[in-house]
Amino acid sequence: MKRLLIAGYGFLGRALENKFVAAGWVVDKLSRAGAGGAISCDLSSPNEVNALVGEYNLIIHCAASGGGGEESYRKVYLEGARNLMSRYPETHFIFTSSTSVYPQTDHTEVTEESPAMPTTPTGRVLRQTEQEVLAAGGVVARLSG
């Protein structure tokens, strides 16, 4: 059986769980509070991430910052990705980023060729996380709301 770890059990995490379970995967999920049957885990804590048991075919990092600023983004996204990739170096890894890595704020079109040049501190944290995930062989999906 294929195994998936969803790091961030919110709206997107729940939708992913439904799709993967329907496809026959075994799904474990992480959240700060451990709600909804998720494992309680602070992704920014190497000790908590390293204490996770189980091996996975795929990890999807779709945690939310909780609406915080730059420091919250750094902990959840950058440190979280680093800790997960360090704990599971051979596991396929997908990071869900944001279109905030693009400088456009005037509703102009963004294409695959548009440069990622964030203008905000949180956008810069996301871009740094993307670069580290890609350098480690992972995949980045930029989602917009």
C-alpha cells in the first residue's frame, strides 16, 4: 500500500485526504492541534518531526501559517519543509506555495515565464522555501486564493 503524509490538516489537507484514500492510499496527517484524527506536530520543531514514526511514499506540505507574519511563515514553511525533508530525505515531497512570490498585485496575468520576485517579507520566505524544496528534488505547487 502506498502511504501519504499530509503536513497541514486544514481545508486543502482534508480534500487531499479524501482523494488519496479513495485511490487506495493510507493517509496520515499532521496538524498543530492534532484535530480530526491528525497527529499533533509542530513542524518547526526538529525534535517533534524526528519523533514521527512511519515511512511514506509521498509528503505534501500544505500547512498554513495561521495568518502570522514573516516569523510565522519562516517557522511553518521554511523550517517545516527543512525538518520534513531532513527526516524523510528519500520521500517524494510536494510543497504548496503561493502566488505571492510574484510581484504582480494589479491583476495582470501571471504565466509560467513570469519571474518569481516577491516584494513582501512573507513572499520572500515562501520563495526561499521553494528554492530549497526544488534544490532537494521536490515539487512546488503555487496556489492562489
